[in-house]
Amino acid sequence: MEYIHIMEIAKLSSMHPLLVVGLPGMGMVGASAANFLIENSTRSVISHLIYPFELRRLISSTSNGFLRDNSIKLHSVSIPEFSYDLFVLTGAAQPSYNLTQYLLAYNTLRIVKNFGCEYVITLGGYQTTSPERRRVFFTTNDVTLFHIAESLGLHTFGGTVTGAAGLFVGISPLLNLKSICLLCETLGIYSDSEASTTILSHFYRLISRLSPSPSP
């Protein structure tokens, strides 16, 4: 069975690329933040279309009568004030089947690794019944990222991170990638623009502290 299909759209040459994962999830926090990065960039090119078999089976239509594209898109994004170009992963949904979710993460990480990507940052929501403080929590596989996040006042937590936000961080060490997951408090029952704005502000502060490794 074909679980996932990947189509390369553009051949790119990015500057110290960094992967940002923002797929739909709790409160649409990560997805909204990722879309903001794309919409406010000086250059955004879709480099790859990724078709998990689950999403290909979900046929949907737009209000004007055309089929909706259910692929997951890997964008190459340039923002002048960053030391990094960004790869931003977005989509209308994420797979729920475990194997497909794993293959999506592994294949995406393999693509960005081939472009010289060193860091992976996933964005998502942290469900709580009282999100007024809008705290941002983190988990990471890298000591340097841990100290940066801690110095920014982000909070550690114990528990499970579900979906793409957790899986991309969890398997990044398999490809020697440094990764961190940022989660902002949200009720998780509606699209939470305040949580998305909060997590973006911490994302900007975090990557401003990162220095690309020298080219070999």
C-alpha cells in the first residue's frame, strides 16, 4: 500500500534553512502561526507537495465548486530580519493513522536535512481550562535550545505531546536534527488567534538567539 506520495515542485537553494511545523491541531495555534509566517514573508515558494493516503481519500469541495487540495505543503520562506530561511509545513489537516503520521514526519525531515537544515521548531496548543496567562511550554532534544527557552521564560512540563507537534521533535534525533516544540495555552475548542500571536512572539525571540553553524 502506498502510504505517502511526495512531489517536488521547486529546486531551491536556501540559507541555513530551519523547519517550522504548523499543522492543524489544538486551537489551530500552530497552523495559524505558520500561515502568518508564509503570508508575511518576502518570498514564499511551495517546494514540495506531500500526499498522505488518508488525506487523498478525503474528497472535499470549495464553495465555488472546485475540488479542495488536501495535500500538505512544504513552503520555502524568506524573512529579511531572520538569519535563517524557513521551511514551513502547513496543510488543511494532518494524518491520524500512526504509520502515516510517522512517514510524514520522517520524509519531511529527510527532505529538509538534504537542504542543510539544522533546527526543527514545532508549534501547537496546550489545552487548559484557564488559558488567561497564555503561558508557553516547551520540550526539546538539545541542551542549547533548552537554555535559550529557559532564559526566555518558557515553561517545562511533564506529559505527552500528541500529533505532528510531538512526533517531529521526537524523531528529529534519528536524523541528527536539533528540535524544540512550543505549545501555548488554549481552551482548544475554537481557533485561538491570541494563542497564535503569543506563540509567534516567542518563536521570533527564540530564533533571534540561534546562530547558524559555519558552512563546512
